[in-house]
Amino acid sequence: MSPNVLLINPSIGNASQNKRINRVVGITFPTSIGILAGCLMTSGIDVRILDEQIDPISESDFPRLISSMQSPRIVGISVLTLNSGRAYEVAQQVKQVDPHATVVLGGIHPTVALDEALHADGVDVVVRGEGEETFIELVQLILQGKDYRGISGISFSVDGKTIHTPNRPYIDNLDSIPPIPYHLFETDILRYPSFSTVLGSRGCPYSCLFCSSRSISGKKYRFHSVDRVVQDCTTLIRKYKQQSVFFADDNIAVDRRHFIELCDALTKEGLHKEAFFHASMRADNATDEILEKARATNFKMIYFGFETGIERLMKIIDKRETVAQIVEAIQRAHRAHISVGATLIFGLPTETRQDRYDTIKLVNSLPLDSIRFNTLVPYPGTPAYKMLAPQGKILIKGCWENFGVQYMWESDDIPYVPDESNRIELIFDTMYANLSYYLAPKGISKLIMSPVAGGNVIKLKKRWFLSLQELYKMGSVFTYLFARFLSVAIRMLWTNIIS
């Protein structure tokens, strides 16, 4: 029987993410629609999922796609800032085929950009914040032919007037959320480098300037039971033969006791002998005890949000840890024989060019196995956006198409440049920081030898350097990146000469 509900993960447009770069960037597992699909199925509701990263929908596909559904038809679209333009296109196409279909948007972007989302053609309802309980109740009422406009956690328009129902409380018992039905995605398992993704917790007690996650998950830290996380890992490792599991938690070690219990349970089950694990944590949680336990459980890589090597900037972004703490955590992890990845942000408020080069020097002196330098993107809902937008300092191109942390490889129109910086110099410095690491002998050797060198971004096959196809792919990417870098470098030099 055909389902009434279709869940869509929209694609990111080529203007935001170059096709050649996409060849080596791993497709992100669509956790959001996976979780929603599990909730619907547990409630006895059939659902179809469609991930445009895997199966793009052409305009001519919509009549067949929508007409194959039963009425009443409900289309749920999971939306991030970077794919919001495509989400609105999908909503409009659905309505053109069936004006009576209910189009529901959810995710971070429509939660924090409500007016924009509700004014988009074809959008009926926005589910705000954590959407599982809200969406299930919404779908059940629509299928029963009942009015859904009184439920908590939604926004909609009536006769041009926007209505927001009361917020829905955060879910205290995360185990009430069913496991992701991985079997819905298994036919494309080889196309998802991050197929083995587990989300063990939600919420973060910190309020970093650049982070928008609190808009969905809140500041209260909640976690699945150890048994539930082990169950998910067992499914991925033993049923789907995954050799690694990525914990997508913002910070896996907020609760020290819970992390230690999780490690002990994974070890007791013997999963540490069948796969390795990787996860993110804050430096101030990475004690020797935590790192030793992680190593014993076969955590091969830990990712730290390094952000900046300048203490003054660390205070501005409200990180609530110091550069010294992060450096020490990296060194401790290295001594514990755990590979370390780090992300950094250039273009922070008040940042100077000297700040960036001091950061590069510090980072290159550390035993890191994966590094990514991004530019600051003040996403809607972040403290950065709330601070900078009223000052008119944020550049929004099209429908947020420049709101990618690596957009400097596509165009000069990055969304924010601090007053103390020059746009072209900022782009050049960020490019240089990335290239100087990965094109140095140490970086090249890690790309060749280490399975985790690309972190969670670059996906390399084993012994990729022995495959002509993979070598061509990497060569094509390098040629594109170098040409873009050279163009920026020439323009920067010319500007400096004539000024």
C-alpha cells in the first residue's frame, strides 16, 4: 500500500557546493528524516523517504512522486540554512501537483527563520524545535481528518496572519524515540560514508557565538540509555558490517560517568574488537581518565572544536575554555595514541590577519591528524547573527546560498568579514591554512596512510592512491582548488600593490 507521508532531505545547490569538491566530500547521513521515519513507523504509519543527495528530484518527477501517495498527502521536509532555497522549491512543486497536500517544514532553519519559511510558496506548517512528538501528532490528526492547529510546537498562517502555538517541552526520555530504521537506507549503504551514525545525546550547556544547535536541542544535556546506544551500535556493526561508528553528539563526554559506562558496555559486548569509534568532545572534558577509557574502547579519533589560537578571541566567542586547555587536550590525546581532529574558524569579530597567522603557527606545531579551517558563518539563530545582523554586517546571497563554512572555495561573497580584516585576505588566509597543512609532507602522508585523516568531511577509500579513478578524482579536486587559490592570491597581491 502506498504511504500517505513522504519525508524529503533537500539537496544543497551547486552554487553553494562545487560538484568537483563533492566527489571527495562524504554524503552526510540524513539523521533527521531517519529518526522521523522511525517514529512514524512505530506509530503504525507508513512512510517513504527520499534523500536528494542520493536521488535528486527533477521537476518532471513530482507528478509521478506525489500521485503515487495516498490521500491525504503529507510531505515533510527537513531544512538547514544551506538547503533552504531548495526546500522552498520542493514545497512549491509539491503544491503545484496537489494543492491539497500538507507541506510541513522542520529543522533548524525554519525554526529560527519562521517568517521566511511561512511566506514561502507551498509551505503550510512549520514544526519548531525538536519535531518528533509534534510531527507524529500532526500527521495523526491530518490522517484522521481533524484540525491540527491547536497542537503545541507549530506555526502556520491563516488569512495572512501568522500563528504560533505554545512551545512543546523538550523530550526528557530520549529512549522514547525509536531507533533509526537503517533498513530504509541500506540499498545506498555504500554511498553513505557516515551510514554508521549514532546520536547518543542532545543538548549542550554552552552558548558559543557561532553555534545554532541550541535552537533545536536546547541547553539541557540529555542522553539515551547506555543499553540503547549499545543496541544501535550492535545493529550497525553486526547487521550492516560497519567497521566504524560515528557518534554525532555535540559533546560525547559532557557527563563523565555516562561516557565511562558507555565505554564499559561497548567493551563488555566486544564491539571494540569489531569496529572503531570516533566522536567530538570539549577539551575541558578530555581528562586523562576519559581519554584512557576512550582508547581502551577503540576510539581512534576525537574531534575538538579548536576555533582559534588567540585567547582574546576565545573569550569573544564565549567558548568558556582556553587555548591552553585545548592544546593540552590535544597533546594528552596524542599521548594516549588517539588520533585528533580539529576545526578552526577564521573571520571572528575583531580578528586581525596577525591573529590568523599566529593560529596557523600554533596549529601546525601540534600533533593533529585532521584539520579544517572554516570562515565564520553567522547562521540565523546564533548569538553571532543576533549581534551582527542589526549592524548590517551580514551578506546574504540569494537564499542563503553563501552560508557554507567552506564557501570561500566557491566565491568571494562569504557572509561576514570583521572590520579589522580585508575580504580577499581573509579568504586567502583560510585557503592557505587548509592547503599548507594537507600539501605539507605530514599532511600528504596522513591522507595516504591514515583512514581517519579526512575526519568526517573527506571520504577516502582504502589505498585510494592505487586507484586510477580515485587519483583522477583527487587530481580534479586539487586542480580546481589550486586554480581558485591562485585567482585569489593574484587579486590580493594586485590590490596590495595599487593601494
